[in-house]
Amino acid sequence: MTIISRWGLAVTAGVLAVAFNANAQEKHYRFAHDQQLNSGYSVAYDIFSAKLKQLSGGKMLVDQYPGAQLGQEPQLLQLVKSGDLDFAIVSSANTATISPQAVPGISGTCPMISASRD
């Protein structure tokens, strides 16, 4: 499964907060995953949501859709790709079906996995 660090979530939240106009009205983002509440994915959501809200002064809020409410991982990836979903946590295996270069080893960026020495 994909592992998201607190640092990565904080950086993403900070970038979004800086990019967001401070005078704008409250903006809601959609965050989905296929795990139940109180899972690791849900904890990542809690950290990300709180940091984004803090950095944006309460102007940016994230709504969570756990337990595959919006679909399983392949459907979530399609929703993100089409712009209908803002954030999703999915496994690297499913991510590779849409963007092979995003997963080390599949794109040849991990030479110890490659069959060739080139």
C-alpha cells in the first residue's frame, strides 16, 4: 500500500494554502479512500485536513469519503484523473495502471529490479 508521510502531507497542505487566495470564500476539497474510518488512511486524512485548515486560516476544508463510498481504488484514480475528485489514497499497484512512471521499478527507475543492466 502507498505510505504517505506526515511531512509529505504537510508540504502538500502548505503548497495548497499558499496557492489559495486568502480573501476567497471557504473551499471544500474531496478526499477519498477505500478503507474504513480509524484506519491508517483515515489518520492520514485527519493530519492532512487539520494542517490544511490551519495553514489556510480555515478557508480550505477537506471532506472525507472513506470505505469506498466513491468507488474502489481504480475508480478513485479515474475520478482524480478526470478532476472530479481532489485527493485519493491508493496502492502503488493501482497507480501503475494509469501512470507506470509513477512507480519505481515499473518505469525502470529501480535498476536492481530490471532484467537488463542498461
